[in-house]
Amino acid sequence: MSQPLVQFREVRLGYGRQVVLDNVNMGILRGDFFGLVGPNGSGKTTLLRCLLGILKPLSGQVTRAVGLRIGYVPQREMLDPLFPLTALDIVLMGRYPRVGVFRSPSKGDREFAMLCLQQVGLADSAHKLYRELSGGQRQRVLIARALAVEPNLLVLDEPTNGLDLPTEASILGLIEQFHAQSGLTIVLVSHVLNVVARYATRMGVLLDGRLLVGEAEQLMQERVLEEVYGVPVCVQRLEHHYLVAVREVEEGCPNA
Amino acid sequence: MPEWLETWRSPIVQDALRVGLILAIVGGYAGVYVVLKRIVFVGAALAQVSAAGVALALLVGWHPLFSAVLFALIGSAFFAQPWGERRTSREAIIGAVFLTFSALTVLLASKGAHGMEEVQHLLAGDILAVAPEEVSRIWILGIGVLAVFVLLRKEFLLVAFDAETAQALGYRTRLWEFAFYLMLGGFIGVVIHLVGLVLIFGYLVLPALGALMVARRITWVVGVAVLNALLATVAGLLVSVLFDLPTTATMLVFMSALAGVESLASMLIAR
């Protein structure tokens, strides 16, 4: 079995004295499509920040594979559209660590950034302002920037938030394509359970300050999800798709 | 030779022009980041903190430059902190600093030898009163600050636009934020006792505001902002000499007018 890219061992996470997550044990394996889900306020962002190396654990151990390069796709809403930056300007930011301080991106960096834009289908929009792009196009620009890092781990935080259904499907299809074609390891963070379960091979579910990790099939059980969300739910599986719905207490599930 | 031309060529006006030009270049450049980072009032608050430093220096006999820079650096370290907004907004903290140090400046100056006259000077300043030996000092500092801003432009831009991704890429964003505020605060601290709070604040806001309205690329925005500041400096100084008007106010009127015209032009183009 290959060495995990990131390994959490008995990790406690929080801010100051406040513990948000405790006893976190998980590994992101090479080639994983790992989905991280949990209700709002369950600690997804805290775990994500630790995964990215932004937040140090209160205790426990987080080990990263040598040569780990993380391409991070933040939530679009976090970025200020006031900045007069083109799609290409933003994708070039992914090259900055390689360029180094006091230097400007080279012609090669620009060509690579254009290639990344091409991979997400936005080569024609390279010189358009980020603020003038649609939500789906902005998401693609941020994915292209993460690819410009030449990552071996791509981490996406709520990439489908605020997108219409066709755009959501195209963005998730794009991510799946990178995973399938180049074996890129993916961590997808979302509060939308159906989305994560559709694509992830392994999942982490946050529950009462703990993290349950397992195969998607194991975790997409009514018993587990009822414990996580604290409400009665129905889970139906249609090939690779899961349909999860809250049910009235007195009602049964359609397939029950 | 007409009287105004004679005045224009006088060493006092020429020194003011030299000081104005470097302030315009550095202020115009840094102002783009100040406006984009939405920290316009941090600029004003830092200027006010420096002003309090000058007032204290005049009271206790320190060198005003030393005190102004020291206060500005302490202010920079304070504002570079990543303030959470759970219990109060960042704006409220900036406002509290501005008000506290405004009051402190007045109190300290009222006990000084020059009293409220000094407060008036700190607020409005007088670019025509800059001593000749200060001109080269301001240019050296200005070029130094500008060089840092230019050399670190991509890091400052990344941290300003997307601090979280910058952290994920390995940048120590608190350090970069501190470096930015250090440059800004240090610059304000050095020039405030010479040209006043209002002119510095003007250079940091108005040229960038107009530039953001008309220019579409970050490099063009910076270029137009510096050009705006230079035009307003030369035109403001010339008109103030021609019509015997207060220099700082005339320069600010030109900066505002340029920002207004550019805003109008951008609205007309967008139609």
C-alpha cells in the first residue's frame, strides 16, 4: 500500500482553548477521491485549514509526504471582484512559489498558465477580467490556478456553491476527469452530501467533533446519516448516485 | 518675467514641486493597494497615529521624524494583526484608533509651545514649508519604499487578493501583511510632519479611485493612479501659485476633480 500524501494521527484541532475536532485519524492516499462532508459548523473548515498547513494541530501528528504540492481551490465568495485581474493574472498566481521573490513570471510560466486555462476550457477568456466572468467560469479559473501549482493533491472547498445545476455538473465532471485521466488525488469539501457521495471513493463525515472515515458505501447509510444530521433520513442508491432526503418521523422510506 | 513665473521658479516652490512629485509617485502606487485592500481608513488612522507621535515629540523634545516613524511602525504592527470580526468590526477598531489618536494629538499639542497652531499644521500641512535639506531625504526614502513595493508587488497582490491560498502556497501572510503596513506606515510617518495628514491621505485614496474607474488591468491602474497624482500635484501647485490659494487644498481639489471626471467617463463608456 502506498504511503499517504497526508496522514492525521490522533489529531486534536481547535482555536486556543476551544477544541473543534478531536481524535482525528485519517490518511489521504495517492489517487484518492476523498469527500469531506458535515453539517454547517461541524468543523470542515478547521480540518481543511489543517490539511492545507494553515492551522497547526493542538495535539497529535500530521505528516505530509515529501514533495507534496497542494493545489487549493478556495470558495469563490472569498475573493474580492474589485481587483482588476484577468483570468490569466489569477492563474499565474499558482506559479508564484516557483517564480520566487523579486522575480516576475517568465514566458514559460505564462505558457503553462495558458495551458492550465486550456485544460479547464477557458483559453479564450484568458484576458477577460475575473469579475466579468460567470460563477462557473470563475470556478474554472480557480481550478486552473490550482493546476498551475502542478499539484499532486487538489483540494476544493465547496466548489459548487451558488452554481446552477448544469454548471455544477460540468465543474464536478471536470474534477472527475482530472482524477480519472491523470490520477490526481482529490479532496472535495462540501456540505452537499449527494454531490460528495456521487464522486468520492472514500469519505470523511464530521459528527459531534469527531471524524468518521470510510468507503462511501459504508457511510451512506441511513443509520450513519441520521446520527450525523440528527434527523430521520432516507437514502436511495441509483447506480453511482445517492439520493438523500429528510423524512417525516412517521413516514417510512420509499424503498423501505 | 510675470510675477507668477518668478514665484514658480523660486526655490521654495521648486522644492515643494520636487517633494510633491515623489509623494505623488509613491502615494499613487501604494494607494492602489490601499483602495483594493479596502483599508482606506487604515491609511488615515496610521497618519493620525504618526501625527500624535509628532505632537508628543514637540512636547518632550524628541526629534519629530523619529517619533512619527516610531508611532507609525507601532500602528503598522497593530493593523497587520488578523483581527477576527466575531465581536466587533474591523472598521470600528480603525475608527477607535483614529479618534483616540486625534484626541491625543490635540491634547499633546495644546500643552506644547505652539499649541493648536501645531495641530493645524499636522492636519493641513504645508508642502511649501518643507526645508531644502528635507527634499533629498524624502526622495531617498520615497525611492526606497517604491522599490520595495515594485519588487514585492506580486506577493503583496496575492496576499491582498487571496490570503488563504497564499498560506496554502506556503506564504507567511502575517509577515507579508506586516511588511506592507511597515512600508506604508514608515512612509506616512516620515512625511506627515512635513506635508500634513490630509495631503498624504489624499494621495493614498483619490488617484487610485479615479484609476480604478478607467483602467482595466492592474498595471494600467497603477500607471493611471501615479499619473493622476502627478498631474494633480503639478496643476495644484501651479494654480495655487497663480491665484495665491492654499497649496494642499488646491492639490486635493485637482485629485478629486480627476477622480470625478474619470468616474463620469467610466459611467458614460459603460452605457
